[in-house]
Amino acid sequence: MHIRTRSGAARLLLLFAATITACGSEPTPPPAGSRVEPSRIALSVAGRSNAAASVAAFGQTVAAVWTASTDDTPDIYLSVSTDEGATFGAPVRVNDIDGDGRASGEQAARVVVGAGNAIHVAWPARRDGRSVIRYAGSKDGGRTFSRAVTIAGATQTGARGWHSLALGYDGGVHVVWLDGRNAAPMAHEHGKQPSKSAHAAGGPRQDIFHAAWKGDSERSEHSIASNVCFCCKTAIVTAGDRVYAAWRHIYPGSLRDIAVARSTDNGATFGAPIRVSEDGWKIDACPDDGPAMAADGHAGIHVVWPTLVEGSTPRKGIFYSTLSGDAFAPRLRLDSGESDPAHPQIAADHHTNTAVVWDERAGDSRRVVFRRVSDGAAEAPQIFNGDGVSYPVVAAGEQSWIVLWSVQSADGRSVIVGRRIPSTAKP
């Protein structure tokens, strides 16, 4: 495997672009019942616009990835913390080909962290005129990465992306994505008009595909479901030898509800989709706002998603549910109902606690909302404001929740900021 390295000078220059206001040592525990203010995180590559973050944690290791772009060169960068987000190291470029980092908020680069300093990153890109998903891995905690490879779309036509990434119990990598290889000819190509059948369905055909591999083994690939909503992010998690994939499905009548398919053989096969909730959102288009999912330390599966809520002023709401046997529990609403929430993400700790983040309208701008959920009950939300706030993400550390999002900086470029929020986890 080819390994790329960075010169010491280059790494030193990049170090100044990754900062955090918290000290490296843990603070003295506060008195019981008092509230601990979250410490601030700031990540960026100098001279670039930084957006579309993702974050993952394993033990004390936290890995953040994002797209750092000049006018014509989008690249994927990663910064790693080994003290649960108290400090972060210098950003390292993940993609080995300049500009090979085409990503956005709903199609961000995704990262997972495993045992033995393993870090895996996957992101959408364009190669030889095709929409593809690229992958690179690190065996040394993110200091160096393998050459990127195309894991989906190397020979297929059609739109492709909206992927998600997870690690199996055996260290295997699992990816799910939306794939347009079976769309009507020309319906997906840039500058071409989709077919009448595509317009009738609200967009070109997209199917859900899954791929898995371990180490240097050959990748398996197969379809999970067909004719799904065509531009909402997907989600995938693992719990033992079970693998769960989530997406926005198109049910009869063009109802765009969330579905989850379950594999009981480590991703070799998947069962029929389970409808998470009958929300009744009828729309002949894609909401461009998909589900998120997390598995807790007791193999509990948690899903969060946006859907339209009818009323005097119809607007989206953020809802949460857990899997119980072969069905999902009645949905729990998390937003206040007074804003325009979007882009939810969720993380779960080693017990049964979860934390959900989303962005929502606040006057003429947007803000980030962080809300814990434990035992089916939601705690009071925490609010974080900023200019140009968008697409928050969250990960569960051993004693903290790590939350990141994009904001506009004083020079007009976007940067990644966030908070390290102490956990009040229940066993």
C-alpha cells in the first residue's frame, strides 16, 4: 500500500490553522448540580473556505473531516484529537489528487475511527466525468493516508452520492449510498433533461447500494432497495453482526417516509425495509434532508429525521425513534415547532444515551440546537448562534459530546467551529 507523508514544514504551517480554546488537561470536576460551559473548538485550513464537516470518536480519539476549498480546488482535510476533543492536531489532506474532494453539507465526507489507530474516510467526487465515491484509509491515526480508490461508480453511469460510513465489529468497512446506474438513459447527465418518467417520480431513479470490505479483501456490493428518494443523505450503523441502513423511501402516493433495512449476517444480505413512521409527507420532489442513525452500547438503534408537519404554517419538524423488535416506537418530536429545523444528526454513547443536533431558523439567520435524549425523554436544548450556521454534526466521546458546524468568519470565508460538551450520561 502506498503511503503519503507530509513534510515537517508543511505540517507545522497547517498546525496554526487547527486551534481549540480548551486546555489539553481535564478541568477540575464541578460541584454536583452545576452546569459546565462547553469549551470551544475551531478548525480550518488557512486561506480556504471550510465547510461540510463530519466527526467520529473512538475512546479518547476524535477525528474531524471537512472540505477546504479555494475557488477551484476542493480538498478533504482531517484533524485528530487524542484527548477527546480538548486539543486537535494539524489538518492533514486526505485526498492524494488535487481537487478530488467534491462534497457538500448533505454529501459531506464521512469518517469513522476504529481500534489500532485506524481511520477511514469516504467522500463524493467526479472522476473521468462520472459521479463516484472515493475512499482512503489511515493506519497511523491520521498522520498518513493510503492512495484514494473509487469504491462506487468506477464503471457505472448515473448520479451517485449521499453516502454514509460505518465500521463493523470485525473492523470491516461498510458504506451505503444512492446510486443512479439504473436510471433512464440521459436522465442523470449534466445539461440533459430527465425523462418524463423521471419527472413524474419527482427526479431520476436512485437505488440504495451497500458495499463492505475488510483490509485488502475484495469489496462486496449489492442493492438494498430501489426507487428511493433521490437526494437525501443515507445512514448506516452496525451492532455486532447486524448492519442497519436508513434512507428516505418513496411509498405509494409519493409519500417520502424514512425506511430502515436490517442485515443479520454482517451485511451479506438485507431484509425488507421497515417504515420508521407514517408521516404522510407527500411531495413530488426530494426534500434534500435525510435521516441519521446511531447504535448505542447496548445495540439499541436510534433514528432521527425531518418531516413536514401540517398546521396553519406547515413546516418541518425533527423527530426521533428507537427500534423495538421489528417495529419503531412512536415518534418523539424534538424541535420547538416554532422554527424551520433541518439537517439532523445523532450520536450514541456506550450506554443508551443519545444526542441530536440540527440547525434551525432564528430571525434572519440560523442557529445550532443540541439536545440529549435518554430513556425516551428529551432534556432541555442548548442553543449555539453564529453567522452562516449550517450542517452541525455530533460524536460521542467517553465523557463528552463533540459538536461541529460551519460558520462565516470575519474575512468572509467559512470555518468549522464547535463545542466540547461534558456528558451527563446515565449507565
